[in-house]
Amino acid sequence: MSENRPSIPADSAPHEGDGARSEPGGRFDRRLIPPMILGSVLNPINSTIIAVALVPIGAAFGAPPSETAWLVSALYLATAIGQPVVGRLIDLFGPRRLFLIGAALVGAAGIIGMLAPGLGVLIGARVLLGFGTCAGYPAAMSLLRRETDRTGNDSPGGVLTLLAVANQTIAVIGPALGGLLIGAGGWRTTFALNIPLAAAALVLGALRLPKTSHALPGGRKAAVARLDLPGIGLFAAMLVTLLLFLMNLSVGSLYLLAMSVLAAAAFARRELRADEPFIDLRVLGGNAPLLATYGRSLVAYIVSYAFLYGFTQWVEEGRGLSASEAGLVQLPMFALAIVVSTLTGRRKGVRGKLVVGAVGQIVACVLLLSLHGNSPVWMLFAVALVFGVPQGLNSLALQSSLYRQADPERMGASSGLLRTSAYMGSMVASAASARAFGQHAGTVGMHELAWVMTGAAVLYLLSTVVDRSLYSLAA
């Protein structure tokens, strides 16, 4: 058996609830894998399923794409803020409690969304959903790091690949499932889906995640004081004002950009002076490779999310396909992404994956410029297929980079920041889509969006080629 393939004999499995895990030198606790996977995919399933629901929701509430774009941005704003916060809480208190709280919020958001009387309440449900899905990924990465420390096996490629493939699989299911659910019971069923998913996460988390006890100096009150609430507030203010500016790009909204810059400056000053900073900028500033990974994640996901939301809206409105058909058009991308992730997951080195992923994005973006309102359906499938290559490479490579570059003691917060950078990319993509489409997702707007995507993909490639630190990374 390969050392990268996690397994554990039945007779050596740790008992639930013991503060101590099985003896050092054991194998990865396979019972942790189901809750790790389910928690980490709660956000991707809601990211992809909403793509085919934007047009039906807009029709139901009489809202144009510029307004329904908030359904995307609201979730990612909440997640961008919440990921590092929850990651820090996981570092302090352990993953189990935060995992269960997050799952409960996902269930509540599903109920609110299913019953929402208007777009405003629906956006609120997406905000709650964003905060609820914050715990899954940092909890999984924290558990992975702890198991690595416990077993002494610093070769997590198998589990990282499994997480990446699971996320790709969910992405395959998302658009197609969303189309089927909408066809069967309307767009509200896409929110109702969160109720059974949350219930499953609660059961798995309660039964399988260890009840680890953290010896926190000064007790829980001291730990709460270490959260750096002023820093969290300034971080949130920076992102909120930046998103508001991006969603309304105009001279009249420049004051929002100024507010975001001021909040960023105040945040940096606070974190550099705080004894227990929310984000340790001194350590982060000294870790240039990790900062570069965050930057690459941001630009890579501008392309990825612009395609997921912008292309899907154009397929429905500009090309005239139904929600179900639009979901099926996405299948080739995610199906190929699964194959690519599976085949390359255990290969050492991330630089080659990043370079090929960046080139793949550039090629796919150029192909978008060749599409028109009467393009045959096979061309839509072909473009989606080309996007599958970078989709399968980028997520895995960025995740592997983070694992090798981040401080093990802050793995939860560091992995949360990786997701934050991705969600900032999604917010830029959402704002670009809203500006390009305006009142209607037409071909001209789709081409304008494709040029923005091409610029981001070129920047992604350049940032990878010039980064010499990538040569030393193993997957």
C-alpha cells in the first residue's frame, strides 16, 4: 500500500470522545474522512447550484442580473470574512464544535431560503449560508494536519486529492442537480437541499469528530480575548466596502474604495501592534511564497467563477437554453476536472500543474470570444471541456501549496485565508458579470467578461512563471 493512501485497521481506531488519539505512528483515521468531505463540499454545492437558479429567481422577483448577482456576492462576502475567523476559532478550540455550529447554520439558511418572500430575504439566507459553510474546509485541513503530526506521515497527497476530487464531483452534480430540482419543484428546492445535507453533517460530525480538549492558557475567556475582535471588525469593513465599490463601479462610489483603503490601513496597523493578532501580518509578510499562493488563488478564481456564473447566465439568456440544459452544459468541465485531479493528485511538484492550469484558462477564455447567440450546442460543450483541465489542476495545486507553506500552528486560519482569496476572486467575477451584463446576459456582455477573464488568466500565468519558490514544493 502506498504511503499516501490513508488507512487504519479496525482494531486500532481511536474511540470517539477520547481527548487522546491513537498512539503516534498509527495510520490516518479513515472515520474522519466522511465528515471532512461533507463539510468541505457544503460551499461548492451551493456555489454551483445557484448558477442555474439565478435566471429563474430573477424572473420570479422581477430582478435583472445586476441585482441577482448579489446572491453570489453575498455568500462569498460572508465566507471571505468568516473563513479566517472560523479558521482561527478552530485553531483555538478544535474543529468539532465549529463544524457542528456551521452545519446548523446551513440547515437554518436552507429553511429561510425555501420560504423567502422576496429577493432581500433570499440574499440574507445566502449570507447565513456563507457563514455556515465556513467551518468545513479549515476543519478538514486542521484535522489533516493533526493526523499528520500524530502519525508522523507527512505525505497527505492521498487525502488532499480525495478532498479535491470530492469538490470537483460536487461541482459536477451542482449545475445538473440544480437544473433537475428547478424543473421538478422550482428554484426554492435548491435552497431546501441544504436541510438534509446539514442534518447529515450534524450526525457525522457528532459521531466521528473527536472531542479534543485544548489546554488554553487562562481558559475560554482568555481564548476569546485572543480572537482580536477589533481586527476582525476592520477586516470585515475592508471587504464589505470593497465589494460595494466593485458592485457599483462609478466615480460616485469612489468614496467606498477610499473607505476600504482606510480600513485596510487601520487593519494593518492594528495587526502589527496586537499581541494576539487575528491575522499575523508579521509572520505572513515574511512568508512570501504563501502570499504568492493567495494572490494566485484570487486571480485563478476570477476566471473560474466568472465562467461558472457568467457563462451559465449567457447560456440561458443569450443562447436560449433552459436551466436544466444549462446545467448539463457544465458537465464536461467538471467531469474532466475529476479525471485530471485523480490522475495528477499523487504526482509530486505543483509548478507544472499551475503552469498548465494557467495556459488552459487562457485558451478557454479565448474560445469564449468565438461564441455567439447561434453557436451550436457542441461548441458550448467543447468550451466547457477545455475549462475542465485548469479546473482539475488549479484547486489541487493551490491546496497542496498552502499545506507546504503555511505555519502548522495556524493551519486553520491559513486555509481559511486561502478560501478568502478565492472568494475575493468570486466577488470580482460577480461584479464583472453584473457590469458586463447589466439588464440582460447577452453575447456582447459575455465577450466583455471574457476579456476580463483573459487578463486574470495571463496574470495567473506570469505570477507562476516568476515564482522560483515553486520548484521546491512537493505535492
